Amino acid sequence: NYFDGKLSPQGKMPWIEYNHKKVSGTEFIIDFLEEKLGVNLNKHLGPHERAVSRAVTKMVEEHFYWTLAYCQWVENLHETQKMVSLFGPFSDLLKWILCHLTKGIVKREMYGHGIGRFSEEEMYTLMEKDMRTLAGLLGDKKYIMGPNVSTVDATVFGHLAQAMWTLPGTRPERLIKGELINLAMYCERIRRKFWPEWHHDDDNTLYESEESSEASKTYSPLQDFSFYSRTETFDEEGNSISQTPDTDYTGHSLFDSDVDMDEYRDHEQCK
């Protein structure tokens, strides 16, 4: 694995090289790996579900992506600059140069795409519509397409995770941790299941792993829900609602989601 920042021969990211074969573009990478490795996260989906999955994936990759990019690299550039890790005697200067160069590139590409020709308020309106669409599709399900994870979840999580953990104090963060709380629990559910090692050094919350048996249970540190975020209150129309790191804007615990409900129901049935 190399993470040296180089682009693919087509000038794109992400891209992979597998046994000297280079493939770029998320969709082509997935197709390539499915063929080479004989795996398929969508094998449980029917034709209609596959069509819906592709439509949602394209909405996220070709539309929601750009509004998030604007929020990350234009409107919220100062906070993004703090998160960039560079070392050396000129690290602060290099971070400033890198971030402002990226800002210019993002604005230019957004204008070429077309979405960058709208006003900031109009772009945020489009972002909110996309997030509400995702929240409506998810509903109270465990994953976007039902009880089992599929490739659309990888796409959706990869984008929503930015709003969850890298855009402190912004509209998408307030929305996902406020009104659209099912999206926040969805992100937390995926993070716990697939990245149990992803936690903050100061966090000491414990949870049981899915593979643990009653006789031998393992515990992993659980990251503070507000990791990377310094949003302590949700201010709506002048009403400030106090929050703790592990509660939503209503004061309910974010850890009381259905992350472990399947395991809980199985345990109750065995009693």
C-alpha cells in the first residue's frame, strides 16, 4: 500500500494497482476486484434494488460530493487547514499554500461541473436536499438497502463521514447530528463494525464486539461521537440546547442506536 499522493494515469483518485494492473475510478475498481477476487457485496440484491443502489451511488458521487467539497475546501477552509498533517520547519506555510491551491482547484472544477455557478445558499439548499433524501431512504433500516451491507453503503458512508467528523460547526454537521440523527447513527454503526480501532486517544468508552461469545468477550475503545468537532450547542432560532459529546440535539444518547440490536435480540431469544 502506497499513499504518496500520486494520481492515476488518468489524473484521478482513487486508484489502485493490483498485480501490476492499474485501475482508477471507484466503480471500475469495485468491478475489477469483484472479478479478480470472486466477491460481491451486492449478491443479495434483486434487479430493482441494484438499480436503486446505483442511482443513489451516482447521486452521492456526482452531486452530493461537490457540495461537500465546497463546504470542506471553500467555506470551511480555516478548519480544514487545522486538520491537515504536515511536518517540517515550513509546515504551517505549506499547509496554507496546499489548502488555498486546493480551494482554487475545487472552485474551478465546480464551475466547470455547473454546480459552482449557483450561490452559496443555493448550494447548501442542494446539499440539504441530498442529505434528506439519504435520511429518507435509510429510514430505520440498518443499512441503505436493508439489513445487509452493500457497496452503496461504502459510498454513502465515505461522504457522510466528512459531515460527521471533519466539518466542525458547519451546516451539514449540525444537520446530521440534529434533525437527521438516523444518518449519524448509521455512520457510527458502520464505524464500529468495520473500524473498531478508529478511536480518539482520550476516549475510554467500551463496547462488545460482534464476534464476542458469552464466555469470551473482547472490548474495544469507542471514539467520542464528536471527534474532530467542537460544536457544543445546537442553536436554532435563538434557542441554545446544551449537548454532551455522546448526545444528540434532543439530549438522547447517540449510543442507544440499533448498532447492537441484532445481537441483543438473538441473546434474548436464547434465554
